[in-house]
Amino acid sequence: RITRLGYVANKLGTYPLALVSRVHNIPFYVAAPTSTVDLRSAGPGDFEIEKRSPEEVLYVKGIRIAPEGVTAIYYAFDITPPQLVTGIITERGIAYPPYSKSLISILGAGN
């Protein structure tokens, strides 16, 4: 999901990759279909990030690998802030900051 302000919720690892790109002055683009852009959502507080079962990180093949009493939270996605995103590539064009204007321009205000 991509919000109208350019926050990108994607598979875990996207955010750290964007951070590393920033440190090394490498442009970081997101490629996504326009169907993933949600103009009603502004930021990460406007939607819930899916959590997977803690058992997936506490157990391997049915055997507990974490000490007893340890709990886990296993998020399926992370959120990359718009400041780390150089551009958002869609089938209708490339959006650049400020995303609140460029995404609406690409998608149309009715989406």
C-alpha cells in the first residue's frame, strides 16, 4: 500500500534497503501498480500492518528455538517514509515528491 503522502508499506526489508540507499546516495524507487495507491490514507496511522503468527519465528519444524517465556511480534510488512523514496513508478507514470500532488495528478482526484 502507498499512501497519498508517499508512505510505502511493503514486504519486510524495504525500509532498511531505503535507508542503505540514502546513506550511499543511491536513488530509491518503488515500482507498484496504481491499484496499491490509497489516496484516502495519509500515513501509517491510517491502516493496520498485518501481523503473522509469532509461532513462525519462535518455532522451526515444530521445535521451539526461542527460550521459554520469550514472546515475538512478526510483522509481515514495514513502512518506508516518503523522505527515503526518490520516486514511485506506476503504469501511468512516475510520481515524485511532493507525493500528495503528484500521485493525485497521476491517479486523478476521484481514486
